[in-house]
Amino acid sequence: MGLPPGRAMTADLPPGSTLLFCTGPADRAAALLAELPSAHPERLADHLVSNLSSRHHPGVIAVLYRHPPLPLSLTLPAVAENLAVVRDRLRSWLALAGVDSEPASDVLLAVGEATSNAAEHSATNGRRSVTLSVHARVSGAGLRLTVSDNGRWRAPPADPGHRGHGLRLIKALVDSAELTTNQHGTTVEMLKELRT
């Protein structure tokens, strides 16, 4: 949609929207838009970078904008069956946020490890019902993620064997991770930077 010089337009953007702004001669900008694939923003940006050159589209300037999605907020019983629900919802949210496949995989694995621990706390709490909460939001140039439960923390044994390495794995996958435990439960707060 073209606008005459000096005119402005406003629109409400749904969370996760992608906008492409083009300036330049109308016929050249239209030619660029016509050849763009309908794709994930990651692939759309790659296409623009590789095809937008002065030789192919002289005088055209393009800006691609990805409107962040609303924060993700889930609260579920901390049982093994809900781990897949968390993974699926988080995967969809990461796609809406335009997160590249490699950092998305890191986040899915880190959150998966933290939620697995919450489900384990639930299994060891006997009759006490344990709730799992997962929150994710875009923050500046990164993602802030929180996984919490109201189960009882169990410190890893002196010799954990093949177990007890979850926090070390989480810290290897994200840029920072902080564990808080008290009588009300356990919280893992994570930051994953998204490098451009």
C-alpha cells in the first residue's frame, strides 16, 4: 500500500505481526514485494538480504519489522503429561516471536529441563498437588523465561551419578540462569540473548 509524501497511517498490529516497509520508485518496490516468499520472518529476512541489491532493485530501501508476541504464561499441574504441552506451546510462541531455530532449540531444551525437575518434585511430594508455571517474554534483544513450581526442593546428592546435572545444562544453554528455592517452591529465571 503506497502513501503520498507527507501522509501518515496508523494501524493496530496483532502480536507476532511482520511488517515490511519499502521506499523508492513504486515499480521497483512493487517488483521486490512481488518476489518475496510467504515465509517465517527468519527466511524472509534472509531473502531480503540476499536479493536486495542496487543491481536488482536500484533505489529501493526495505525495513523488516517483527512485532513481538504477547508474553507466554502457562500454569498447569506438574505432571509428566504436561511437559509436552509446555514444549508445544513454547515452540509456537518462539515461532511467533521470530526466534531463529538454534536459539529456539536451546530455549526449548533449557525450559524442558526445568519443567522436568518440577514434575519430579511433584512425584516426590506425595499427596501434595504441585503446580508448574512457565512464563516467557521478549525483553530488549533477548528472552526472559521463568519456570517455577510449588514443590519441595531436594538438594542433589554428593554423588549424583548420572543425575543432578540439570542446572549445569540449563546454564550452558542460556546466557544466565538463577535458581531460587524456599519453602514455597523452586524458581528458575533464565535470560537468552538473541544475537543478530
